[in-house]
Amino acid sequence: MRFSDILALPYDTNTGKPDSAAVSAALPGVPAEVLTQFFGDHGRNPDFQSQYASLELGEVVWKKLRLPASELLAASKYARFETWFDSVSKRLAAFPERGWRSLAVRKPVVEHWERHATWVVPPVFVSGELAGSPAKLHLAEGHTRLGTLAGAVNAGLVSWESLHEI
């Protein structure tokens, strides 16, 4: 099954999202976080289809990893999201005045970063090779989260060696 085959699955006509039960049945063994974020939230998204349409999903081995910020921040990203990523990373420049509140408006997100110095929900990465990138990793979903990490590292709030789940 290729990523483009998600377009043939049943979907919610109100939200445009693929039916979660259909996606789960078509992709047994895929972690729930990946099903929700990558396939459910973006399976019918034109930007995602243009990037991943030919991705052969049977060749992907999904697993949770804990990697250092330095390795995650070296990952390639979708070029059209670069401006967003940069704007998110600059939010923490206001840390001296606003503290952790400078990174987000949602209180649970702010509190989690303040307590754990990492994201609430791990972002989704794929091998750079699978995404046609020379980088070891490619960020598939979670540009806001990785941008926040970049800002936290740049502000000296999180170390380059800190470990984060993906």
C-alpha cells in the first residue's frame, strides 16, 4: 500500500479525514500516534500527498525512539513549512519577559514544556532516504513541536544533548 492509496479509503465528508477504522484496518501494526497524526490528520492533505504519495507503507518500520535534540534538529523538513518552523522557533525569544508562556497559548502544552522540557505528543519522523532527503531523518508531522524545540535550544532552555521521543 502506498500513501496515495489512503485517498481510496472511506472518509468523513465533513472533515475530509480518512475513516480511522478503515486506516487502522489497512495499516495493521502502525502505532496509534502515527495513525492519528500522519494518516488520519493528513492522509488526504494535498501537501502530504505531494510529498509522500509514492511512499510504500509496507517498507516502513514504525518504532518509538529517544534521540538527542541535535539529531532531531538536523532533520530535513518540508520546504513549504520552513517559514512556519522559523516563526515558531522565534517565540522563545520572549522567554525573559513571558517565561514558558511564550511558546504556546494552550496551557497544557506550556505546563508540559515547563515540567519536562519536551513535547506532549511525539512528532512523526521518517527515514530521510524514504522521503528523498540526504538527511538521516525527515520530519513528517510536528513542525510546530520541532520549531519549539529549536527555539528552546537556541534560548539555552534545553540542551543539544537532551533526549526527546519521536
